[in-house]
Amino acid sequence: MPQLPAIPRRPSLIEHAAKMLRDGLIQGTWEVKFPSERELGVQLQVSRPTVRAALVILEREGWFKSEPGKRREIILPPPKPRPNVSKTIALLSPLPLSELVPFAHIWTDKLREFLTKAGYDLQLHMGRHWWRSAHPQSELAALTEQKPAAAWVLFSGTERIQRWFAESPLPCVISGSAHTGIQLPSVDLDHRATCRHAAGQLVSAGHQRMVFLRQGPSNAGDSESERGFFEAFRTKPGTNALVAEHDGTPAGILKKVDSLLKAPARPTGFLVTHAMPALLVASELIRRGINIPKDASIVCRDTDLFLEYFSPAIARYQVDPQLHARRLGRLVLQYASGGAPKTRTVRLMPKFHPAESIA
């Protein structure tokens, strides 16, 4: 008699629970440690013995390690690269490593460590010409063809660069914010909430004339920052807020500060986007005999280690660069493993350091 085909075996409830746990790990639902078995049972809607058996499967596969009396510590998921795809992750940046601010240095280094543990190499492509070009399409096409990668990471990026990647089939994640209308996953500081809070701090300190000082042309994060800055004044009649742009050079920053201080109603509250311009603004105010914080207050949207060595200490916002790298790395690995990130926008809330520059 002919042998009947075997009836496919349906996955057991334990196997189904194990799959849900794997999917949650890849998507970043749990990042450092698992919750308790009871909590996992509620989340997965299965019994505690089923959760325990599913965790045994994942532990054998190397997804976490456990110690008696401690929560299970999550380990990087085993890489599942697509066949015939490079084991390289490419990072595109306008600046060489020597010119990156310390925060970017740290998260780039941590991202490299994160990807190395998952079996990938981080390859850096750095050059201002991509950012300055009015038509970078042909150069980007040549670069991505000559240097194939499992996924690309953009260090912020102009609207033209972001749009080219968004319209290409290449997996891409932005370290920074996406421009309006660009559908790419991104990881960044919550600039809008941060600058709304910063402006609120200046208003609470009694300032009525404030300036948001940024480098032009603005990137997507600066545009979000501007929205948050002005949102703080909607219910504050009598306040005068403006945006001022500089070219990023020391001479350009000093020229802009000079024009602001010569204005009939000069600002007394300064919100500056980056650490080095904030340092220069603060030192120039002091050089001109303007006391900080008695005569003027200054807040920096970002931070870097050297700000701790300036007196008076400048109020600033700080995000853990390791957290930034980990969230960015998870999105990149989801692409590199053949999938697509389900979480497309990650916004990190910074810690505010009031310091001594606000009064």
C-alpha cells in the first residue's frame, strides 16, 4: 500500500511562546533583563509553566544567561544574516572621527562593539562632499554599489541624502531625526520635548527676551527643537523669542553673538544647540563683561564632557551614548537579519543638569 504523507505537526504552546519571546527580543521589547515569569505569562497570555519551558529553549539557544536569585540577563540575539549579503554595516558621516564631538565618538565606538558581538563589522564612510552636494544621487549610487553592506546608518543626513536612501531598496537607519516626509527609522534625542523644557526653564527664571541659536542650514533635529522652543511661549504673553543661525565656525558664531548683543532689545536667555558653540557663547559673554547667570542665562541642548570643566557650569541635557548605540544597533540588526524594524521612531529622553548658568 502506498504510504500516506505525514500530517504536519502543529507547534506546541511552548514552542509558540518561545517564538513570541524571540520576536520580542529582536524587536527590543526587553533590552537588558527579562521580567519575572509571572509578568511574562501575563504579557504572552500563557501559564507560568509554559513560560518557564519556553525560557529553557531560549537559554539553550544562547539568548540570555541566568543566575540563581537574579533576573535573566539578555544577551545579543544570534545573528541570522540573509544569504549572500555582506556582514558589514556601513556608517555614512560628513565628518572624520577626529572632528566628531565626544558624544558621537562614544556612541560610534559602542555601536561597533554591539555589532561585533552580533557578528558584523562597522565600516565608516566619511566626507563632507556628500552633504554639500546639491545632487548626491550618483555618488551615493556608486558608493553603495562599490561598498555593499547589510544595512546603512546615516549620521543625520541632509534631506537629499535621506530621500535617496528612502527611495532606494537599501536598508537604512538614521542616527538623528528624519526630515519631514522621509520614511526611514531613526534614533535621536527627543529634541522637541527637550527644547520646550529648556525654554520653560528660561521663562521660569524670569527671562522675557530669548534666542534659540543653531547652526544653519538646520537639520531635522534642529527643526524639531525650534518647534519645541516656541511651544513654551504660547501661554506666556510678553515674551520675545527668536531663532538665530550661525555657520558653525568660531568667527561665524562670534559674529552672530555680536549682532544679537547690539540689538535694541538684546536677549538675556540663550538656548544653544551644541556644546562647542555653547562654550564659545558663554566665554564671549563673560569677555564682554556680561555676568553669567546674573545678567544672562545659557542652556545647551546637548552635552559633552568638556562642559564640566567650564565655570560657571553650563546647564545642559545628557543622553547615555551607550543607550543610543544599543537602540540604534537593534534597529540595524533587525534589517541585517532580513527583517524590517517594527519600531521606526525611537526618541530618547535626556537628563537635565541645571548647573549654574540659569538664574
